[in-house]
Amino acid sequence: MGSALRPWSTDFAWGVATAAAQIEGAATIDGRGPSTWDVFARRPGAIFEGHDPSVACDHYGRLDADLDLLAALGVNAYRFSVSWSRVLPCGRGAINPLGLRFYDRLVDGLLKRNITPYLTLFHWDYPQTLEDAGGFRNPDSSHWFADYATVLARHFAGRVRHYFTLNEPHAFIEGGLLHGRHAPGLTLPLSVVLAAAHNALLSHGRATQLLRAEVPNSWVAFAPVLIGATPATNSAEDLEAARAFTFEAQSTALRASAFWMDPVYRGSYPESFLRLAGSEFPRIDARDLEIIAQPLDVFAANLYDSVVVRAGREGAIEVVPPSVGAPRTAFNWPVTPEGHYYGPLFAWQRYGLPVLISENGLSTRDWVAHDGAVHDDERADFIERHVRELARAGTDGVPLAGYFHWSLLDNFEWNHGYRERFGLVHVDFATGQRTPKRSFEYYRQLVSRERSR
């Protein structure tokens, strides 16, 4: 990183992120109720090679050691999620004190190590009992979610101030209800899926209201994925094409950024999406949008890759295919660090809030070498390139609030099972053995250098 201008504030969050269903395991221990991913994993062919999250990384049983890894990494922030059915086994009603006790240990352990907890209320693992009652398709689902948020807000009052509401809602709504590749594994009509999407956004809004009411000096954010574009050239036409591709719906695909972001930050669904959806879009009460559009502290987004576009004829936007042999991750995602410049820039210009990268990372084919080390130089290079571009956005005037690398540990990668490795720490899934990778040391040095500047 250049040293001419500091691109981040002194309270910039340097962190890593995880999700409960991907690392905790202990699926049936200490009173936890079943989640949709527990049930989905039992469906033949649903998960790569029949893997399941019942043990995952055994973070539940190895909590203290994993907290020590965080301390050794030197981060000042940790984004984790709570398993809803661990705290409320049926999703509503009776609270499980043993479930809360685990998160007490986690939060207290972070505070003891001077690491700020960033608690994500929901990262895809819905209580199966509530799914049986319709899940996000049920009009009462946003009230269920607000009640759950209230339990956590009151329990952690004075200890947790930073909250994310929903993580990547397109994945559990479109992926889970339309395409069937994620839990609960349904393939429903678009009109039903859009109604569920609206209920998910209402859940975000109601939870935000509750967090503001219950948590002194609360900090609240939303973590959708940013599907961004970068311009093929520096021309004004290509720049506008990239901005339009990022925020204007190209189809009714719910992965579109503005479908989730505009209601939250602008109080309205994007007109481009409404035109494409037509009669499939549900009738909604205008008061719903007032609930959804609660003021947030930052613009947060999970940002992994972007596409290159250029202005075509008659206002068309043309996607430029990657060059032959262009770098790709093990997941076959393109490596496009320039998205960490243009994505934050476009978000700042559209929504006017400080930008926080709530997830960024890559899957690589890692293993422990004969010398006992994990030589993941690609990951270190990936972090370097992406943080450089983020710093460039900061020096060009975009206020930056944080960067969370995905992920601390290799983990259960949803329907891909344990095939993909995103961690700074290698996990032997047969034994649970942790081995910090070369990238762990690289990120430790980067964080130490940038925090001390």
C-alpha cells in the first residue's frame, strides 16, 4: 500500500468473517433445534459428495483455540453469525440457555482479546420449525425475525453494539426458493419468491428498528452481495455503462444489486426491475417501504468479483469476456480486484454512506505440504490486489469503514460441501487440525502495518 495518503480512518475495521452453519457443527448438541440446512443436507444429491454440516469445523468444541487464532491474526474485528435455532430451537418461544451460553463465551472471548464483535443475525440457517410454517413466505415472518433480534439485542446489551441483519438474501431467497440449490431446496413461482423477498427485506427493517430501540449507540448494517461492473476504458460512456450495469436490473434475477439495496437505502424498488417483473411483483403497502428503509451506519456489501462492460450501440451495455487465460479462483470466479475500486465508488455516489466490505475472499486448492506449511501464495496476492484497489477508492474520496476477509477457517461451503477452501487457516476435516496458511501471516502483517500507520 502506498503511504502518501492514509485511505482509512483510525477506527477502520480490519477483520475476518465466518458463519455459524459453516463452522460450528454441534448440530444436535446442547438443545439446538434443526435448521433448514440440516434437513436439506439429508436430501440425496443436494450437497457435494453427500457432505453435511453436522460437525463442520467443530468451532463449537474448539472455540477457545479459534479465538486464539483470531488474536494471533491481529484483527480488531470479527464478523460471525448466530445460529437462530441454537438460541430459539423452534424459532420462537422458549430460549435455549445453553445456546446463549456458547455465544456468551464467544463474545466475552472476543472482548477479552480486544476484538470488536460484529454479530450477523441471519446467515442462511433458518429454523426448520419456522420453515415448516412457510418461512419467509409467511407474512408473519418479519415479526418472527424481529422477536429473534430482540432476544439477542437484550441479551448482549452492553457487550455487542455492531450488528448485521441479513447476509446475501438473494442466496436464501432465489437460491433456496426459486432454483432449489440452497436450503430449503424449493422451486416456486417467481411471484411467490418475490413476496418472500419482500418479507425478508421487511425482516431487515423490523430488526433494525428493534436494534435501535434496544442497543445503546447501536451500529447496524445490511450485507447483500454487490454484483458490480468495471468499465472497459476510462471513457465517460464506459463508466456510465458500468454504473448502469451495477444498479439497473438486466433481468428478473434476484442477484441484482439494486433489487436489495434500493429499498433499504432509497425506500423504493428499482423501476428497471419492476418493469421486468410486471404482474409477478406483489402488491405491497407503502408503509412497508418506510419500515425497510431504516437509516443504516454504513453501506456494507459482500464483494467477490465483477464483470467488465463497455457502452455499445444505442445505449446497449456490452459485457467484455475475460481474456484467454485470465486468472480464476478454484470456484472458477474471475479475479477482478478493480471491482474493489469501482464498486465502492459507485455505491458511495449512489447511496452516500461510508463503504464496508463485509466479505471478500477466494477458494483455492490448498493442502498441507511435506514441510507442514500451506503455500497459498495466490490468496496472499489476491488480498494484496483487492486491498490496494480499495485503498485507491479511499484516496479518491470514498469514505471506508472496514474490510472483512472471508474466511478465518476452511469450512462447509453450502451445497459445495467441503470441496472449496476459503480460509486463512487450513482445516483437516477428518481430525479438526488447524494449520495457519501462508496467507494468514501475510494478512497479519498487512493488518499490523495498516493499523500502526
